[in-house]
Amino acid sequence: MSAYTSTLGGERHRFDSLARLLAAASPERSGDRLAGLAASSAQERVAARWALAEVPLATFLAEPVIPYETDDVTRLILDTHDTAAFAPVAGMTVGELREWLLSEAADATALAALAPGLTPEMVAAVSKLMGNADLVAVARKVRVVTAFRSTIGLPGRLATRLQPNHPTDDPAGVAAALLDGLLLGSGDAVIGINPATDSPKAVRQLLELLDGVIARYAIPTQSCVLCHVTTSVDLMERGAPVDLVFQSIAGTQAANASFGVTLSLLDEAHEAVRALGRGTVGSQAMYFETGQGSALSADAHHGVDQQTVEARAYAVARRYDPLLVNTVVGFIGPEYLYDGRQILRAALEDHFCGKLLGLPMGLDICYTNHADADDDDVATMLTMLGVAGASFVICTPGGDDIMLNYQSASYHDALYLRQVLGLRPAPEFEAWLASIGLLDERGGIREVTSHPLTAIGREVAA
Amino acid sequence: MTQLPAPTGDLALWSALRRHTQARIGLGRAGSALPTRHRLELQAAHAAARDAVHSPFEPDAVAAELTGMPTVRVRSAAPDRLTYLQRPDLGRRLDATDRAHLPVGEWDAVFVIADGLSSRAVHEHAAAVVRETVARLASWSIAPVVLAEQARVALGDDVAHAMGAAMVVVLVGERPGMSAADSLGAYLTYGPRPGTTTDADRNCLSNIRPPLGLPYETAAAKLAGLMGRARELRRTGVALKDDSDAPTALT
């Protein structure tokens, strides 16, 4: 293992491994401090960035941050690395890659071709040399288009996940929140429920509720009840209406084990859901959630900083050609991302890294009440990620999730973002909104006092 | 707030639907944004939750409500709230000086009242839960109640171990949501050992928060029942199921 050094302000700084160097170069973050990995001073942090800028990209292939023998995510990353795709940047350092990514040469076509040649550690490294505006500028150029019953990620479009959670999975409560979201033009990425229990019976009841509404109103979208992958496999075998298979994933084998998942389990689920063939305009059927801090929280980070581990989760995701991936950026709490500033930075990093690796990246822009953040931070993040070209955002009624006890974006926030940036829903969903009279003449969502869709709610209320 | 205009839309429908969910549905719109009234209501809920996180713990007030019960005060190794929020490891450990001052005895159980993430929840509910539970444990030898500041659940392991108690009940202020800033959790651990006991070794009752959440009597009856069976089985956690149907979850 080689050491990395740089001299700053007359002082020589030494970093004993690539993992140490990556951690020290990361922006200030409570989780890295908790893990004992953060730079010990502001100067050491910048010294690490100078040293990191000089590291050849090829080094990341020769010196894995977690050993090949002990971790299946490392094996996945190295075994699937596409040398031909890597060729255009093979001779560059991390600093040179930053400049190339920002240059006009790196257009949508070049970036799409490069994705299989990049590893998570390379994109994490280059993100540490980038400012927030750099992360926006590059991510905006990347196009990742996926489809199931709606098409996600087209230029000029922003999709939303409608999240009608309920603390006891009460179907009437879920239906009420579902109606609210649909009337506000939400739900083209997915109608996705976090169930309060993982019981197959409860999950199936919710799946059937969503499937019934989607079929009855011919909504061009997909449903997902975010249960454990083994529950989905079980339900698919029993003929439940599963559109997408969901799983939370992380960037190390041990952290995935703490979620009760392995790559072979995901392989099995992926095969099963593809075989169902329930998509109409596409066949991508996996949905993953990630988020900085989960590997540290499971004591499974192997001395790697939380952002680099997060990028490694995207290597797991891209193996399954997913329809949707989102980072749940501020969910765990201030021990990983302390305040609005740290959450914003992490959101931009995750989106940038995921997109560069070829993923359809969305975000759950969120915070807990013990973090130093508020709804203005949500608005700031939403605006920057809209500019950065996020595929979708998660939306809850009033931005308050009553089941998970955290705040996310609201359906109103998505209307705002579409309005100020001139973004439109997924094309199939937009056509459906027009067909039921919810699209106004300027492409926005009409404010209605009564509408045929309210039948969803009237049956509940009756 | 009442002078602000009420939301527009299908009022009868939304008020009927609100019987089924506390979600903030049917809020209406001002352009693309929320009407003023709802924006301010959200801010009020957020402010209550933030204040719950940052309000200082007042052990004297809780001790006063524990009429006739001996109490002892401790702090965790986290010196202040800012450190506490960023360093969960410190919040799980007793301050070394305080550990040395804890009384030692052959107790069946110790109750630890920990501020956690909502001292408001603790101020409003913890003493009542302890009183109601202890009243159901007539033959038990109960240690002095420990009032712990800047404390997380696992601090109870350290406390019970230092005092020689066979099991520990930690009553802790849960992470406040916007719809519930005063929710109390109860965690029961038999034979805790600092550093090796994990969340899977505990039983949990969450959302103790009358009148909207679990009532004191129900929480106390469940806790006392679980404690009795923990004593027989000599363990808690996944092996000890709460046989009632109330929702329980580790937070």
C-alpha cells in the first residue's frame, strides 16, 4: 500500500493509504468525524485534496479501498470494470478528470460512453475536488433515461415519487394521501409506500390497493411497496401485483448483510421481476434506495469515508439496470450529516456520483428534526438539484411524513420546481394529466375543487 | 391564526378523509405554494419538534413527580447538546465520575429516565409511567430511579451494570416528528453488558403519549408483564415476544 504526501504552508502531510487520503479530502461531515476518519484540520483537508488531485485514475484499479478478497462489492467493481470505456481517461489524474468533466468535450454522449469505465472510488475522488456548482454543472450534462410504464430522465422533465405513507398501513389513510398527490400532479416516477410492517399480507394488501387504482384510472405509472427483497420474491411467487422490486443497499458486503441482502439474492429478485413483464414502455423494474451513513451505522465501513462508501452502493445498483435509484439524503440524522449545509453537499455529491456511474438518480430531499435544517434547506436543495437535472424527487403531503417522522419535499414543492425551471412530468403521465383535465394551458397542474379522481377518496370516506 | 382564510377545495371531502390519516392532505394552494395558514402551521409543528430536541432536561421536576421514590442524577460522556447530537457513542456511556457515585445493590430492576431526543416527552410522561409500572411490581426490589442527561438508550446498560441491577428499563424521549414531539419510548433489557448488548437484546414499547398514543396504564401493564417474563426467561429481545398486538419497534 502506498503512502500519499503533499506540502502545504511549509508543512508536509502524509496519508498512509488511498482510503485515508479520500477520507481526509472529504468536506467536513459529522459522520466522518464520528468514524475517526475526518481530516484533523482545515489545512490537512486541503493538503489531502492537493495530493488526491495528483493520483492517477489507474491507481484506483490497482489499490482497492476495501480488499478484493474480503468484500463482494469490491469484486463486483473490479470484475465488471470496462477497460475499453475507461480508455479515454485512462491516462488522467483525478485533477485532470475534474477539468475534462467540466470541459465541453465531456458532452452527454461522451459521458454515457464513459460510465462503465468509471469506478465508484474514481467518481467519489473527483467529487471531492469539485465545488457545489461543479457538481451541478457536470451532473446536468449526464442523461440517463429509463422506462417501465412511464419514461424517466428525459431532458426538461422532472418526475416525482408519490409517497402516501401511513403509520398503520390503513388502506383508507393511504388512499386519502394518494388522492391528494394525484390531484397535485404527482406520481409519475412511482407511487411508493414505506409499509409500517414487512408482513407479506400487509404488503400485498397495499400492492393490490395501488394496482387497483392504477388500473381503474389507467395511470401510466408503477407502484412499489418498499418491503424487503425476500418479501417481494415471496409475493411474486404467489402472484401478487408487483411492478418494481425494491431494496435498500449499501456500499460494502457487510453493510448489505446488515440489510439482509446479498448480490445473489438481488440477482434472483431481478430475474423474477423481469419475468413478470408488467412494464409497457420499458422493462427496467428495480428500485434502490441508498444514503450516506448506513455503512458506518452498521459498523461496516472498513475505514472508508461515508461518501466513498455511498458511491460504492451505486456499483451494486447499476448491476441491476434499475428504473429508479434515490439517495435518502438527510434521513439518518445529524450524527452523519449535521446541518442543512452538510445535507446539501451530500445531496449534490450523491446525485453527481450516481449519474456519472450511469444511474437514474433521484433524491429524497429530507431532514429529521434533530438536524439543524428546515424547509428553506429543502427549497435550496430542490432548486439546485432541479438545475442539476435530477430524474425525480420524493414528495409527501405537506412535506411531513407521518409514518417515518421526517420531513421531505411536498407535492407543492414539486409544482414549484416544475414551474420555475420549466420542467414537465414524464411524457406518458403528462398526457394522462391532460386527458383527465388536470393540465392547464401552460403545462402546470390545474387547481380543482372537484374532480372525478375524488371518487378514490369518496369510497374511502363513505 | 384563525383570521387567515380557510383552505379552499372540496371541504366536506377532505374533512371526511382526515378522519383516516394525520397526513397533511387537501391543503389547497397559493399559486404552486402552500396557503399562508398551512405554511405557518408546518412551521409551528417544526418549531415544537426543534424545541423538544433542544429544551434542557429538568431532572428536578421529574424527581418531584416521582413522589417518595429515591432518585440519582447522572450525565453521559457527552458534555453538551451539540456534542450529544453528533456523537451517539458518547451518549451511550456514563460520565466516569457519575458512574463511581452510583449506589450498588442486589436489585431486580432499575428504571432510567433518559432525555434522549425529546426532554419534553420525558417531562410529560416518564414519571407517570414509572409510578404506574412500579405499582405493579409489589414484590420487586427496585433501585433508585436514575435521571440521565444527554443520554441514549444504551446508557442504561452502563447504569445497570454499575449498580448491579438484573434488568433495566430505559424511558427515553423519541426522535420528534412534526406530528408528535412528545413521544416516549420504553426499552427493557435483561442482564445488559455495556459494549456487547445490542438492540436485538431489547424489547421496546414506543409512542407512549396519551391521549393520542399509548396510555400510561397500558404501557405500564405491558412493561410489568414483559419484566415478569424476562425474569423467568432470564432474557429479553427477539426471544421475548410482546404477545399483545400493540405496535412495537426499535427506533
